[in-house]
Amino acid sequence: MCPLTTILFLLVGFLALFYVFLVWNFGYWKKRGIPEAKAWPFVGSFPSMFTQKRNPVYDTDDIYNQYKETDNIVGVYTTRRPQLLIINPEYIRKILVNDFRSFHDNEMSQFIGGSGDSILKNNPFILKGEAWKERRAEVTPGLSAHRIKAAYPVSQSVCKKLVDYIKKQQRMASSDGLNAKDVCLCYTTEVVSDCVLGISAQNFTDNPTPVVGMIKRVFEHTFGFFFYMTLATIWPQIQKFYQVSLFAKDVEEFFYDLMKKCVVMRRENPQQREDFLNYMLQLQDKRGLSVEELTSHTMTFLTDGFETTAQVLAHTLLSLGRYPKEQQKLREEIGKDELSFEQMSDLPYLDACIHEALRLFPPGLVLRKLVTQPYEFINKNGVRAQVKPGHVVIIPVNALHYDPQYYEDPKTFKPERFLEENGGMKKYRDQGVYFGFGDGPRICPGMRFALTQLKAALVEIVRNFDIKVNPKTRKDNQYDDTYFMAALKGGVHLDFVERQ
């Protein structure tokens, strides 16, 4: 046999073995009497994660809609790993709340947060077990109602600057209008920088700091990162000798340097401010936190507070622009007088508008929970499925938010769904079909602060402008093909018409 033939023979043999390796687990659930979604070698049941021709959540939605009438659970594969897609809302509620101990951790903890991820390794979303409980107990008091109320005047002050900024930008805007996401990110960065660190990002001046630009880079995940995540699901051992950080090194260094400077400045010039940094400095003195731990704790608040809230604010403005009657109803509720913190907190239609926007554009499109204790599911036909520690269950948030079985006319913006007289948010959350901020013990710890930011901005914008959707903005709710959160494909472009 000539050398070339030998090489070809070995190559074909290797490819055949690799193919067998990729599909070896396929049929795992079928053998146990549980239906399986179609799966392909290498990409599993979610090919869009690899092809990036549409947002991967639509693969999940398709599977949910195919099986929702016949099953409580369905087997799926992330690359070659067998996982369960949970369709029944009663089970979803149990996973997040009642039986939380059996699904304590998030799947992402398996892939990031190691030694290479100094920012994320102390993030409550990533941490497992007792480490998560301890870290959340440390962070949560810094987000108390008292501290959020104390920070409200800062949000109000930034909102005044935001209104002036929008007026200025609108006068200079092209026919494409203003990029609402960019405007909202300027706002959330300014508020969080002030409330957390006591500094200004200077976003509404002619000389802004690099903070916004760096925040954008934090959430720009490359194809290489997704490819690594795919490899890690196929061959988890790769993480033992090679890891990819979620954040670029220069971005990480920028925020660490910023944090260290703010800590030094606050130590040298103490301020009687009820902000998050003062709380963290007190915690450092009490618990003996290292500089790295202190920085990582505070970075959690910064990175979580910038991007997600900006997305929610942009999509709430989009929804109000698309539905002028609802916008006017909100304007009438807000009124013309300056609002105290208590008055702003008691605007039911404003709350309803935010929750409806969160339903239409949920930041977490799916939730992926790691099984931490053995658990048994029962399918509609009575077949039982056992999951063990290390298995993953998937909660199809987006599919549930758009299911007409739970939300009449689900593609339409109807804030009235979330008014108290109609059952409010609690009605949908108790049913296991609404996850604007998650649910259960791992519900978003910054929820109250995020809502205060959102409400303060919406009050000032709606009061001062008629919000109109620019023709450049698409008319449907199709998500960006590659972004990991719900973000309208093509961006949100709005026109702000100044009110007299």
C-alpha cells in the first residue's frame, strides 16, 4: 500500500471515528421513552448556534412549538450532550422556585468563571452552591431599597442631562433618526458610574470617557468564542488546559484600573454617600476582602447594570413608539409635576409597560439550569425521566413569552396584561410563564435598581418627547442573528419630537 493511500485510509478512519463520537449519544432520551428533537452531528439540536443565520433561540422555539401539545419534556442535544427542554410551566416553576435545590446552578458556570476570568469568577450568575449563596448575601444589602432610594436623585439629575442630550442629538440626526440603544447605553453608563463609583462618564459632553466604548466591547462575542463554547460541550476536557475569557484582556484591564483608581480616590476622600462603592468598602473592612475580590464584586454590578438595562429601555421606547395610544396613556399617568421616589414607584401603567416590553424582548432568551440533585420528571404519557447531577435542563423563556395559550395576541404590546386588576406580573410568574428578571432564589439581584433607572428615564423622556419609530427600524420583533440577548435585528432607530 503506497504512503498516500495509507494516509487517506487513516484520514477516512479518523473521520469515521469522529463521526461516531459526535453521534454516539444520540438516542439517549429515545431509549428512555422520551421523544427527541432532530439533531445533527457537531451542532446537535441547535444548528443556528453554529451557522449564525438566525438567532439560536428560534431553534428552541421551533422545538417547543412542535412538542408543546403532546409532551411536558423533550430530549435535545447541545452538540453531543443530551439535555432536556422543559415545556410544562408547572415544572418550570418547580425548577426555579419550589425544587430549586435540585437545580441550584446555571450551566454557564461549567464554561467560564475559572482562573482566566477574573471579572466573572465572583459574579453571582456564574458561582455555584455555597459560593453563590455567600456572594449573593454579600452583594444584596448594597442593593437595598434604602440605598436605591438614596440614589434616586442621581438618576433624576442624569435624566435631565439625557433630555438635553436627546434634544441636541435629534437636531443633528440624519434621516435614520437616533440609535436608541446607543442613547440608552449612554444613560445607563452615566447612572451606574455615578451611583456605583461616584464618578461621571461624561457621556453627555463633547469629551466622553472611554467607558461606553469599553462596555460595548464587553458584550461583543466573537465567532471564536462561540466556537470554543461548542468545542467545550463536545469535549469538556479542553477546559483543563485551555480557557477563553469572555472579556478581552484590555477591556478587563481597563475596568480593573478604573475600579482601583475609584477605590483609592474614595479612601483618600471619604464621602457620606449611600452608594454601592461605600458599601463595598465597608464590606472590605468587615470581611477582609482582597483588592481583586472588591474589584470583581463591583465589576459585577457595573457589567450587569450597563448593558441589560440599556436594552430594556431601548425596547420599551420602541414599543411606546409603535403604540402611540399606550404612549399617551402613560404620559397622562406621569403628569407634569416632579415626582418623588414614592410617587414614581406607584405608577402601575409605567410598571406594566416595562414588564410588557420585557415579555416581548426578554434579556434571557433561554435559561439553562444545571441539575444538582437527582430529579424525576413525568411526561404526559406517564413515562418517567430521571436526571442526575451534571445534566442540564433548558427553560424556553422566549417561547413561553410568545405562546398564545398564555398571552392573547402575543406579538402585540399590551401593557394592560400586567395591571393588578388583571392579575399583574405575579399571575404570570406564578404560572411559570413570565421571566422578565428570572424567578426564585436566583432572580436578578439588581432588579429594583434596574427598575428605578428605567422608570426615571421613561418618565422624563415620555414627558418631554413624542416618541416615533424611524422608518429604518423593522416592523417585526425579529432578533439579531448572533446577539445572546433579545436585540431587534438592525437596531432600534427612533425620532424624538420635542413637546411644547
